[in-house]
Amino acid sequence: MTVPSRPTVSAQPGFRPTVVEAGLVQLANNEVPDGPLPTAARALAAATTGVNRYPDPTAAGLVDRLADHLGVPAGRVVVGDGSVSLCQQLLQALCGPGDEVVSGAPSFELYPVLSRAAGAEPRPVALAPGHTLDLDAMATAVTPATRVVFVCNPNNPTGTTVDRADLERFLATVPDRVLVVLDEAYRDFVDDPEVPDGAVLARSRGNVAVLRTFSKGYGLAGLRVGYGVFPTPVADAVRRLALPYAVNTLAQTAALASLDAGDELRDRCRRIGRERDRVRAALVGAGFAVPPSQANFLWLPVGDRAEALAAHCRRHGVLVRAVPGAGVRVSVGTPAENDAFLRLVRAAEGVLPEPAGS
């Protein structure tokens, strides 16, 4: 006899990781092409001799440093095994059967997956023209059953942002009983002063949380460390659902060292931002309607040709991320990697199917 899982689990699509193959250019996972910041790399090397001991289960040193960095009480900061683990803990803490979770579509693909795992019903809201989150439509989608709204800013996979005035107007319309989660995984790449800092907004609002990660700009994706700023009662609930020792010693060490390397981070992100803008200009020149991005990736809204374009790139040695029926997301790599991608997409028109309805 086979022991069955819960029906809601069996119906889950799950996360679709891009299978990494040696020798292929990796532009699918929004990793930076560099390693850890030099300061963090040195700290990591020195810390390896201590991994026979369990890590600090509360990551107290990192929590205190983040609280000081963000200007919030330490009791509001929670560190986790990547920001996605905090997203999972948050939904488990706040949601159950009959509850709803609102997010954009397309946006981070695990919002609906983790919502269903918590027993809640995801309520995806289509993007506005320009591939930005439609905050007005998201506000309309809030019902008495809504517990959480995710605002991914910059949005993954489109790289687009919502500005301060629009976000503050949106927050003013959301009931206090609904938690608005500002997912700012790509905050370090933002160079538009009109894009708000979620941590600042969270200081004065009792129903705003912020998620961030060391995986992107800091180059620590392989160590899995993220953090969140939550209202104090929510932070307490999120902590209770954490696995013991979830953030390992090396992750805590590297994150602390990274926070002390602000100049290194800013230099890296400025360089990636310049390369991002160069690649976008080339794509627009090649006829692709690529929206401006504030992240370390670009969005090609090619609709039902997305999978064909991704397959074409893969056949020629470049991995990109297809969102079926919507578009292709491509991370910013080294200049040589980006040029390899540009050569492929410029030559792709002859091998892709015609758009549906043409």
C-alpha cells in the first residue's frame, strides 16, 4: 500500500529549477557572475575551521547588525535560509484554509506554490501595460479573505518597479489586517531614486514587511541567507516556525562581512547596472520590447514563443529562463556572456515559430 500525501500537496506544481549543465553560459538563475565580495571571501576562508560546531541558532550577531543597518529594532528582524524560507514561514504563520494571498502575475513563481502549501488560495493579478505590477487591480483583488499581498519590487521576472507615490497610495488602501510584503530581493541593483526603500516604509507601518537576501548583489546564493523585517508579532510567529540551525556558520560569517563591504557592493552593482543597460539597448535595437529593468536581469516579452527562444539559446550553449506563454528572463552575466546571448537572439527570428494569431 502506498501512503498518500495530502491532495493539496499532490496537486502542487513545485519549483521548476533550471538544470545547470557544465560548459553552458548560466544566465537563467539571476546569479551575479562574480563570487562573494572580496571582504566576505576572506572572512569565509578564516571561518572554515570552525564548522565542526553548530552555528548560533538565533544568528544574533547578524540580526543585531542588520537591525542597526536598517534602523529598526532587533526584535523585528528575522534571518533565514534564504528569503524564500522566510516567505514560507510567514505564510504558514498567517494563512490557512479559506485565506487568500494576492500577488502579481507573472511574479516570483513560488508565491502561489507556498500559498497553497500553507492551505491558502493564491489570487494572481495580471500585470499592467509596461509589465509593471498593477497596484490598482491588486487593491481591488483584496477581499475579506485576504491575509497577505506580495509586492515584488523590482518584480521578478520583469525587472520593473513601482514608484514611491504609487506604492504609498496602494498601502493607504489596504486594510490594516492585511500584511503587505515588499519583496526586495533585487534592491541592491536599484539606481532609480523614485523606487522606495521598503525598510523605511516598514518603520512606520504596522502591516508592512520587507524581504531581502544576500543571494543576489552580495554573491552568496550558494550559502542561502536572507532576512526580513516584520511587525513584531509577525516576527515572533515567523521565528517559531524556523528549523533549528537553519542559517549555517559560513552563511552568518559571510553575511556579516558583506555588510561591512558597502563600497565593494556598490561598485559591483553599478557595474552590473551599466552592463544591464547596455544589453537592454542592444535588445531594443534588435526589435525586442524589453522594459527598463532595475534588477540584474532583463525581460523579453515574447509571449508563446518563450519556450522556443529558451530552447534555441540552450542548443547554442546559453541557459535562460522561460516563463511559458509570457516571456524569457535573462540574467546579466559577464560582457562576453552577454554578447553570446545577444548574438543568439539576433539570429533567433528565423528559427522561432510565428506569434499566435499572426
